[in-house]
Amino acid sequence: MSAVSIAKTILRKGVPKNESISLCITDVKTELQNRIMLKRIFSIYGFDHNLIKIDDIYKQVLDYGKIAA
């Protein structure tokens, strides 16, 4: 039950309260795994993931492998 609540909180980030969202635990798990992998790659190569130039691409890569709704 708490895992679902945490997933809802993660999915709600940046979405207005009155807007509905679709909840897919697999998508949350995929995004978290992608985030961990990107952080690892960036730390190995010494990249700063906060650079503005890669911000849009970073968000796209976090969505890689998610189920299309």
C-alpha cells in the first residue's frame, strides 16, 4: 500500500492537483532505474547532469522504456 502512495507522489510531481494521471507502477520503476543508470554513467564520465544543454534529453531518457498510455 505504501509503495502505491509513493508511486503516486512521484507521478504527481509537476502535475496540477486537478489534473488526472494514470498510475502504472512499472513506469515508476522504469523511470527510477533509468535515473540510477544515468547518474552512474554521468559519474563515471564526470558529466554534470544539471547542465541546461542536456536537460531536455535527460527527461526524454528517463521516459525510455515506459509503457505508452
